[in-house]
Amino acid sequence: MKRLLIYIVFAGLVSFVLAPFLFAEEGVASWYSAQSCRAEGMEGIFTASGERFNENELSCAMRSRDFGTYYKVTNLENGKWIIVRHNDFGPNEECYEEGRIIDLSKGAFARLAPLSSGLIKVKVERLNL
């Protein structure tokens, strides 16, 4: 019994410490702006976390609700990468099912690729900051 308890505690500790480093996902990224939010009928443009949306900040929207988490986003076509803070919810379910895993703020996307690209292939890694 004592050995089992030690094993459970050890396994929990290892998973807690390593979990942030184990999250890595590849898929498609898009970008959004204050203008696109207004076009969808959003007034005041607040993020799902309650913050006012600033399209020039390095932020992102993801399907989880772990707001405040930082992610490294790498453009798989040119190797450029940035660190963004998760503060919003998205992409919508239809886009997610089509492979879009993250929506970047306009400012974040522009550091990875020209805005005219629209969609880029990325790797998203959760950081333990």
C-alpha cells in the first residue's frame, strides 16, 4: 500500500512538471483584428477572458479556456516564431474541424507571415512561464 501511494505521488509529480513541455500541436493559424470583430457584431471588442482586445498585442485565441497561458507559435514554412499569450476563445467549431488550431492577433500573425497569407501552417507549443 505504501509503495502504491509513493508511485501515485511520483507519477502525479512527473506529469505536473512535464505537462507544459508535452503539449505541441501542428495545424493552421489565422489572424483576426478589431475590424473583423466588429463585422461579427461584437461591441466594445472584449476577449473571452474579459480583456479589451488589442489587435497589436501578441495574443491568441484557442479552443481551451486556459487564459493567461503562453505559447510558442512557429511558422512551419519559414521557421519564424513568436511567443503569444492566450486571452481569447476560438477559432469557431467549423474552422477548428477544418484544421485551424489557433487564431492570432493581427500583430502576432504579421510577425510570422504577411497578413495577405491569411492562413499558415504552424506548430504550437505550450510554455511553462
